[in-house]
Amino acid sequence: MKGHKPRFMKMSAFLLYLVLGIGWAYAQETISGVVTDQEKTPLPGVSIVVEGTSKGAVTDFDGKYSITAKTGETLVFSYLGFKSEKRSVSANNKTISLSMEEDSQLLEEVVVVGYGTQKKKEVTGAVANVASEELVKVPVSDIGAAIQGKVSGVNIQAVSGRPGEAANVQIRGLVSLNGGEPLYVVDNIPQEENPNIAPEQIESIDILKDGASASIYGVRAAGGVILITTKRGKKGKMKIDLNTFTGIQNITSGTPLSNTADFLYNRETTAEVGGDEPQTFLIDPNALDWDTNFVDEVQNDNAIVQNVSFNLSGGSENLTYNFNTTYYKQEGVLISSDFDRLTNRITGQFNKGKFKAFASASFTTENRKQEPWNLFGYAIQNVPHSAPFDQINRNDDDEVLISAANEIFYGFLSRQLDNIDERENKSNSIALNLEYEILNGLTYKLNMGRSEGRYFRKFFQPQYIALDRNGNLSPAASRLNAELDYNYWFTIRETIEHILNYNTSFGKHNIDLTAVASYEKYRKRTLNVGTVFAEDASNDVQVLNAGADPKSPNEFKEGYTLAGKLGRLQYNYDGKYLITASFRNDGSSKFSEERRYGNFYGFSAGWNVTDEKWFNVDAINNLKIRGSWAQTGFNGIPDYAFTPVIEAGVNYPFGVEENLVNGQVQRRYANPNVAWETTISRNIGFEMGLFNNKLNITADVYQNDKQDMLINEQTSPSAGLWQPRAQSTYGSVALNAGNMVNKGVELAANYKGKIGEKLNFGVSGTWTLNDNKITNLNGKRLGQSGGTINRDNTTFLALNDPAGSFYLLQNEGVIKTEEQLTEYQQLDLSAISSPQLGDLRFKDANGDGAINDSDRVFSGSGIPQWEAGLNLNLDYNNWDLSIQSYFAYGAEVYNGNKNLAYVGGRHQDQVFQWTPQNPTSDIPTFRQNEGHSNVRGFSDWFLEDGTYLRIRNISIGYTIPNTKDYGIDRVRLYLNSVNPLTFTNYTGYDPEVGGDSLFNRGVDNGNYPIARQFMMGVQLSF
């Protein structure tokens, strides 16, 4: 019997297994459902596994799945780029649907670093990434405005609120005293300037901030590099996305101007101070008939902004495609200004074996109407007791009867409103990236790109015959002859790059080698023609051949080439110890043959501390320390600055009859020794992930030393090169002179969490401190200047101060007593207006007993001392809320609009000016003289604190559930507001004054104001 025991036990075990197996099979349930992302978009290819078994299923293209499981078992859902989810099977629930949450760490695992990609864990430089969903949260046309406050170390300020205007973008401070901006690279092809791509067409933006990361682009990398990857298709069924919004815009602030009663009172008191009688009613007996705010006259209330974006994508196993067309239209909040852009982009990828190909093609048309020059300024200064524009008496002969106190000033503004300033910009580009794996680990890549631009401007100034109130011609208020000008620009840019890449691993050693040979060619051609019409010509005929006096046409051709060679080594040991080294040699045709080539180096290293066995801090999941050193370059000078150029535009009368003959001559100095400007960059930082990577922190400290800066040194008038209104063009010469430093601190943090089962939230913030200082200015204390306000420059290059700082006389208040006046008159005041009671007095800063330009002192900068961004995202069930804010601290703003109002006696403050009857007033007396020291631009009287906190964007949306029954994957309705709230002490239109040059940062000289926008829209996915 003992011999039969094993057989009996086996038989018993088999019967028991069979019984339990039948019972298990009997208890099986079919579970089904739909898996989506948090935006309710179906996720195909999600893996569902019964935990502890090998049973599994995969979702189809609609996110649907079906699997058999037993009550009490657990289903595990997993998908690349998303956090794994678990759901228990219950007897009463055969449907399990869920939304999976994105895993930010996985999504950012690979970043673009230039000429390739790299795992985020292995990146040794300061590289920031902005994903597509972040770009489209703010409904704007410019990618710079879309990322304001979202990336530490990247300062973005609006140049103006003009429709379609691109923002100023600075990465870690000023690039150079001679201009400069970041280098943009789109789909691996470098661009000439901001490519002006619709944010809806971008998949991601990677920003190379430190020198070591950017140095692989050599001579153009001093301002950092912005790498743009456009949207790609994904294999699967065709997907269609539609996003459209419409909204309105308004100006919400402005310069407080006096009405007619207050203005006339101001004139009365001003005349009394001077011992005169006001002449207003002698000149204009109907002065009380009107109370016109000319700023309102030139504004366009409730201006429309609208956008429609259509995206189509899909593909098969080997071929994917993506097509996007976006139409953006924005009316200006000032009359005679608007912008529209139609941009189309198609991309395609083909993969077959060892061969990969990617192609991108874009076609863009922009149309712009631009308001007349200084429209705001002239509107501010026109007196309120003049008739509004719609009350002007016109006849059919283009004659206008102006009944105003100053028909010259009134007529200048009025006739400009009839100008036609239309601009069209058409561009197209194509990028082709080919890749073939020659051997295991050895890959050859070919990048080719070509872009073309065609710019056309029509500027027509019609005839405008102004008659004064007596019916007599006022030539100064008129334009007797209409003028027509056409301007054409044609540009072509071509790029070709050969890239060899080899990567290999042995043991724990990982090596990646890259070699690049690149060639870029840029050509530009400009053509200008025009004509002046006869006095009897009609304004309706706007063609060149109708003109009576053609203007001399002119044409210019220019261009440059750039050739570069690059070598880069990326090495890591076991993913813990990281080293990157690069060398690039660039040659630019902008320099003479002797100084044409430059070498640029980059070194960086990193240490993934958390990979060490001894590191066992549970709260810290990721800690990387990194540092870098690099040398980058800048070649931002005009073409041919190193060689003499013969130019037209110099005419001379010859012969007895002194006939005017066109002449050509060398109009500017050349410098054959001009060479590269160099930046030495140092950076140290760390990256940390805490609490299962829910909280991520990045910090960097950097210093960028600018050496041998390219400066346009102004020559003296005796050099004979100064031309009216073009002193800086012909009267300067390019030199390598002086040094500058940018140093700062950057912090960025983000946290993603969940409250309960349905409320998901995310908080992210950035903080940036940048200190800019000129350390050498070719032996000078003060250099170039600009930012002109009422005859005077306000911003200067100054030793040991930020570039483009305000250097102004310091006012010490209003002279209120005879004692103060007598004391002030002891100084030498010959350089300013003779002081009286009620005038401003200025500080003798250098103590030499005189008030003049030598008493100008540093008065701040238009660039913020530090800035911060804070973003909040919430979603609950089908609702979502996004709030973005931006804070800029420490910038100064010169209120040029206030100055204009003071010059014209129009500011509301001047109603309460100093007079003998109001002897304690702090408002200087209006002297009816635009050259008086009270209103000149050289003092700090009009300088204000430009610190501001702005709620940059608020968006609230609702995703309609159960739309699949109607064949729609997703429908989201949303309301959005851009710039809804701004908190500031600045009394002008807007404290965000980026300016259009180094010297205009912070100078609000009639700038186009930034508007508040309210929009509603819908997003559809099929």
C-alpha cells in the first residue's frame, strides 16, 4: 500500500485542481471599458494585465478594451508616458473606464540638445523644455509671448501692443551692446531671426540657456538657442483637431488728461503767473463748444481678435503625417492698425529599416496695417476744445476747413489718419532631415533647409488741403502733394549640414560622438521706388505712373555666408557620471580673411547623486549636480563693415547751369580689424525630484563675461560722415572695445498632486535674477545714448552700470519760495532755463557749482532686477482651470506720454500746478514752452517705478461628456482672458515696455499700449 501513496496523492491533487479550475472558470467575468487621457482623448495601445498572471489585453484605436477576470482580481493599466493605474474587479461592475494621468518625468525623458537628443537624466547643461500644451494656453500669435514667465532665465517683454508684434526675448541678459537675440533652430535648421511660427504648429520648445549647451552653434550662440520641434504625426487612424476662439480687446488705462474746463483753467492760471491775459477766447470764441478727448478718437474700442486652427494627423507603421493650417486675425486697439496671418505647415516622417526621413514645409502670408507714426503723442497734445474729426468740414476737392486754435498741430494728426500703410510678408520654408545607419551605432544624417521671404509695403500719403477758420490756406497744416512709396525686400536663406554620429556602450561606459560640417548662405535684396503727385491729382488714383515727379529708385544687395565644423563627445559611466565636451570652428564672411575664423569650446559635467548606492534619502528620488564652462561668439554687425563700400545717395551740382548729378562715394569708415565678440560662460546647477517626483526643483547660478564687444563707435562731426537723421548709420564705425558681464540666479519648481479621486492640480513657478554691468567701455565713462524724449537722450552706456541705463538730472522738487530761488540762483544755470518760482530745481550731483549734463547720474534701468512666474492648473471631473501670473520687479519706466501731456499743458496734474494762489503745490508751472527745463527729457521728473504684477492669463474650460455617441472624440468649451488684471504704481498705459532696441527698454514714448482681451472658444477632436 505504501507504494500506491504517491499515485493517490497525485490523483487527489489533480481532482482538487480540476474542481477549483472549473469553479474559477465559472467565476470569470468579461470586463470592458474605455481608457482616455485627462483631456478625454482615447488612448490606443494601453496594456491591461490581470495582476499576478500573464493574461492581458490592449486598447484599440478608440481606447476600448475587453478582458476576462475574476471577482477580486486587480487590473493593471500601463502606457508609456503615463502613470500606471490599478482597478479592482467587483461582482457588480463589469465596466471599468478611466482617465490616465501623464507622468511628467517620462514625458521629459528625452530632450533636444542640438544635433541630436539626449535623455533628460544625462543632460549636463541648463536646458529648459516647454511642451505644446503649455504654448497654446495663452491665445497669442507670438511664441515669445506664449512662454512669458514659464522658463527661468528667459526674460520676455512686449515691444508694444501692436497686432502681430513679436516680443523681446533675452536668455540670461543682454546678448551684446550691438543688438542680438537668441538663435532659433526649427526642425534642425537654423533661422535668420524669430521664425514667427504659429504656437499651434509646435510640438515642443527646448531652450539651451548655458554656454556649454549653446556652444555647438558657435558664433551665433551668445544669446542662447531656442530649438523648435514642429508637430509630427503618430501612427494610427486619422485624427482631426479643431480649435477656434473669438474675443474682444480694450485699453484699460491711460494718461489722465484735462477736459476743456480744466484745460482753460490751466491756461488762465498760467497766463496770470506770467502777468498776461489768456488769449483763448480771442482766438477761438467757440472754445466752450467742444470737449474732445483725441485719445478716444484714435482708439478702436472692442477690437476683435479671432483664431481658427485645423490639425490633421495620422499614419501607418512606416509613414506618418501632420498638417496644420492656422488663421489668426487681430484688429488693433488703435485705428488704422490690424494684423492677420495664414500659416500652413505639413510634416511627414518615413522609417524603413535603417533609413529615416523627415520633411517639413511651411507657407505663411501676413498682412498688416500700421497706424500713423506717433499717433498717441499727437492725440495727447491736441487741445480738448477742438472739434472731433467727424465734425471736420470737407469738400470734394480734398479741402478741409479746420476751426481749431492750432490748425497746424490739429492738421498734422488729422491728415495722418488718411494715410495708407499696408504691409505684406510672404514666406515659405522647407526642411529635410535624412538619416541612415551605416553600421551598428554609426549614423549619417543630412539636414537641408531653404527659406524665402518677400516683403512689400505700400505707403500712400494723400493730398490734404487745410484751410484755417477764415478760409485761407494753411500750408503748414496741409500736404499739398500726395506721395506714394513702394518698398520691397527679398531674402533667401540656405542651409546644408552633414552629420556623423556614433554611439556605443561597453560595460558601464556609454559614448556618443558627433561630427558636423555645416554651411549657411543668406542673401537680401531691397528695392525702393516712389513718386510725388501733382496738386490737381486725385487721391483715388494710387499708381506710380500717375505721379508727376518720380523719386529716384534705389536698390541694395547684401549677404553673408557662414561655414562651421563641430565635434562633440558625450560620455557617461553607468548613467551616474556625465561628461560633454564640444569644439566648433566657424568662419563668417562678415570679417576679413585674416579674422574670419573663430574657435568655440564647451565643457560640462554632471553627477546623478541618487544613483549612488550609499544615497538612501527616501524623500529624494532624483538629484543631479552639474556644471559647465564654454566660449561662444557673436557676429552681429552689418555686412561689409570690414571693407570700404561705395554708396549712392550723394548728389552734386555740376556745370554752369548747376545740373544735379547723381554721385557715389564712401559714406562711412571701414575697420579691417573688426573681429568676433566672445562670451565666456560659467554655470553650476542642480536638479532635484522629491516625493515620488511629484515636486521637481531646478536651480542654476551663472556668469557670462562679454569680451571684445562689438560697439558702433560714434565719430566726431568733424569726420564729415554725419548725415541728417542718420548719424548712427554713417557716423559710426564698428570696433571691438569694452567688456560686459551678466550674472544671475535661476530657480524653477513644479508640483503635481491629487486631492481625492477627482481633483488634480499642478503648480509651477520660476524666479530669475540677472545683474548686467558694463565693466569696460573703451576707456570712457559714458558711451552711446538713445531713448530720446523731448530733444534729450535718456539712456546711456555707462561704466559699471547696466547697459542702456537711465542717466538723468535729479530733480529736487518745485521752487516754492524766494529763499529757495535765491539759493538755487547761486549755481551756474546757463545750461537750463532761467529759473522762476514754480520751476523744477535740479541737483548739483558733482558739486562743481553748475547744472549741466555732467550732473546726470544713474537712475535705474528699464530691465527688471528680478522676475517671477507662477502658474496654477486644476481639473475636476470635466472642468479645468488655468491661471498664469507674471511679476517683474525693479525696472524703471520713463513716462514719455506724461511728458507729452506736460509739454502741451494737457495733463490733469497741471490743473493743480504751482501758482501764487497755490504756493504749496508740487507740480511745476506750465510755461507754454516745449524747450523749458520743466518738460525737457533730461530729468527724472517723468521717471517712474515700473514694477508690476500681472495676471497674464485665466482660462476655464468644460469638456462635454459622452460625445462619442455623436462621432466626436472630444468637445471642450472655454473662456479665456489675457492680461485681465495688472497691479502697478506706474501711471502710464502699461509698465511692460520692452522697446525696440537696447536704448528704448523702459522708454514709454507713445508706445502702442498692451490691451486686455476676453475670448471664448471651442476645441474639437474627431
